[in-house]
Amino acid sequence: MYKKISILLLLIMVISCNSQTKSKQIKTEKMSNKIETATLAGGCFWCLEAAFDRLKGVEKVESGFAGGHVENPTYKQVCTEDTGHAEVVRIYFNPEEISYKTLLEVFWVLHDPTQLNRQGNDIGTQYRTAIFYETEQQKKEAEESMQNSIKRGDYPGKYVTEIQPLDKFYPAEDSHTDYYENNKTQPYCSAVIAPKMQKFQKKFKDLLKD
């Protein structure tokens, strides 16, 4: 009698656990279905990562490389300009909380799209300005956003931002993750990134995470 009850209880526990596991899987799938990605290049990816990561609706930002012809490039390889890659950030965002258009508006503020293959003293093709679209809708919105920025007169001069399809994204080494957050006193961070962050946070204060 007791043996039968024990077996019955065990079966109930197994069924319950399986049900909870399936429920968690379904919830995770639903969450992942909401997340979209945007891949942008605008100079050193340390700055872009630090800024986009502060926006509400952004779940994750990865620094990496795109637009080149070498598979799994290293940071050192990209810096030689032989791989054809640009430093990029891949932004994982919830479109119900922040739109792709808004991300692009932030993008124009964070860098100068009229500088060819450089941003300030960072010189090289790896620092070029580019939008790597992942859907035709993103392509359309990227083109419209750039035209709007031009019409507003955000920057004098000709825009050189490339708008091209994303082929592959390659994550950078772990040492580049949260680089600004972990190295704020480093000379480059304090002299180059910090002023950009101040400008960004002032202009988009209503979009920042608590």
C-alpha cells in the first residue's frame, strides 16, 4: 500500500517538473521571439557599446566585427586593415520598448558620419561608419534615417556611412566586453569616450535605464 502511494507521488512530481520545464521553455521562446538585433559601426566599439547598453529596451550589446572577408578575426588582425572588417556593435533590443529608428537616431549622435575611415584620431578602415541591415525593413529605415539626419543638418559635409547587408557578425575577445565600464580611468576612456557619454546621456536622458 505504502509502496503504491510512494510510486504515485513520484509520478506526480515527475509530471509536475516536466510541466514546469516546458512552461519555462515556452516563456524563454516567447521572450527570445521579441528580441531583434541591430548591427552598427561608428568608430571604436568601446564607446558604442557603453552608450547603447544604457538604453531602455536594450537587452545586450556585443562588440565585434563585420563587413570583412576573414572568418573569426582577432582584434589585432582587424587593426591591420587586412581583414576588411569594421568594429561594430550588435544590439539586442526589444522593439516593444525601443525602436530600430530610435537606435539609429542615437547612432548619428554618437559619431560623425562624414568622416571617411576614421573617427577623430582613430584612423583606419576598421573605424568606418556603417549600418549593416538584417532585413529589408531595416534597410529602408536606415536610408530614411540618414536622409533625415542630412536634412536636419546634423553635420556639415557629405555623409559616407555605408548601408549594406550583414553577412556575418564575429564577437570580439572577452577583454573588450564592458571595456569602458571596467576602464574608466584609462586615458583613452577618460579623454575620448567620457565626453561622448556625457553628450549622449544629456541628449537622451529620457531613454536611459534607471
